[in-house]
Amino acid sequence: MHVPVLLKEVIDLLDPKEGEFIIDGTAGAGGHSREILKKVGESGKVALVDWDKRNIENLKKEFSGANAIFFNANYAELPGLIKDGNLPKADGLLLDLGFSSDQLAGSGRGFSFNPPAGGEPLLMTYGDESETLEEFLRRATFSELADIISRYGEERYARRIAEAIFSKKSAIRNTEDLAAVIRTAVPKSYERGRLHPATRTFQALRIYLNKELDNLKSVLDSLEEIIKPGGRVAIISFHSLEDRIVKSAFNESAKKGRLKILTKKPITASLEEVRNNPRARSAKLRAAALI
Ligand SMILES: C[S@@+](CC[C@H](N)C(=O)[O-])C[C@H]1O[C@@H](n2cnc3c(N)ncnc32)[C@H](O)[C@@H]1O
């Protein structure tokens, strides 16, 4: 069961009010949307967007009220969705980046390096239109692999891992095989046992296949097409690559007088929240209001 991260802090900053229109660009299991829907009430509206169609199917079952609308789409397409759907610009936009714990736990999408026995298919994609991991591995060169693992995973053993994956390509049939191959490529003392050896490589491949950083940059570039003046944007990121992009886009727009930053420093989870929900450990929340 997915537990929403920084829920109170998100609601405080996004500040959804009775009658407002809010977009949850990464609705997932609806943890944040549930609270937002309560705040906007019957006279308001929430657009629940998720790229993974299974999430949208589940959300439709739970949120059947007239004040919820659903989009199975990439949040990078929001400007087009608003125009084509004749929707107004929003009073608020939330992005809670990455994947949910439900997608990790046996969703069949291959996001987890701890999959059920037998592993999961080599997909790692939210939507069905993206190139899958299996397709990518078939065409990838050694240097492409090493570059992706180093750049998006910030993995110091990127070359060794890429070599292992490249040389055993044809024997890697599922995520269990992939995690095992990665384990053979790193020293036994990897991260002093604090991190699973496949963590960074899986993160890198997922970011690459779903173009996660490009999607984030694209939505940050088009905030004015999505949010009305005075509207708020709140973004939760889970690794430094994403947080850096959010921070510098907010700073640049603030310098141009386009938005006001509401979080001087990123907001992080309390010790108590991290104790109850370890996923919150690396979460960073930044928010801004459009001018
Ligand atoms: C961390 S979860 C969100 C959890 C949600 N806030 C909750 O409390 O239940 C991130 C969600 O974003 C979705 N996602 C990832 N990239 C996306 C994108 N580019 N566009 C739309 N949804 C995306 C994933 O499928 C996942 O369901």
C-alpha cells in the first residue's frame, strides 16, 4: 500500500481551496489527490493524471465523484491536454516524481531489483509506448550502457556493471537475472552493504527509458501554459538529478519575475515520517507561486 510522502507539507504549500481546479500530475495511488479532493470540495475539480494505465483504472474505481477527471498521460503533455480538453488553467499543480511502492511490489513492470521469485519482464516503463528495457538491451552498445548508468545512476562502478550486462546480454531474461549480473560486477563491500548493488543501475535505466528528466524539464518550461497567475506548483523529487533541475528552473523563473519561490530550502520529511515510511527519506519538496 503506497503511503503519500510529505502530505501535510504538500497541502500547506499547494493550498487547495473550495472551488479550485488542481492537477495531480502523478496521481499514483491517489494519496495526495484524496486530500486535495476534500479541500476543493464539490464545487472544485481535480485532474488525476498518471502515465501508468493500471493506476488510472484503480483511481477511477475509488474516485467516482463528479469533481474528479482522469487522464492516462505523461504530465509533459499537460499543455496539450488542457487545450484539447477545453480546461481552464489550474490553481495548482502537484508532481510527486518517480514510481510508487505499488509499482515496485509485483506490478509486473520490472521496476524492482527485489522482484518476486522468477523476476519480472524487462520493461521498466510506465507507458506502453516507450522503448522497453528488453528492446534497449538488445540494441545498446557498451559505451551507451556505461554512460547511462554513470549519468543517471551516478554509479561509480558504471563501466564494470556495463561490461557485465553487455557480455551476459543474451542470458538476461528478467529483472532477477539483471540484478544478479549487476551483483557479480561490484565489490562485495559495495556501499558497505547499505545499498543494494542494483539500486543505482535500476534507477538509471528507468530514468533513461522513461525520459524522466526530459519530462520534468518540459513541464517546468511550460508552467505558464498549465497554471494561472497566483496558482501554485509543488514538486517532490527523490534524487539529486531531479532536485537540481527543479531548483534551477525555479531560480531562473524567479529571476525573470515569473514566479515567487515558496520554499527557500527544500522541505524534507521529519524523522517520524521516515521511521513510518522509509521512502520519505530522500524526498525533497519545492514549491512556487506563479506571478
Ligand atoms: C511517487 S508516485 C505518486 C504517488 C501519489 N502521489 C500518491 O500519493 O499515491 C509517482 C507516479 O507518477 C507516475 N508517473 C511517473 N512519470 C510520469 C509522467 N511522466 N507522467 C505522468 N505520470 C507519471 C507513476 O506511474 C506513479 O504512479
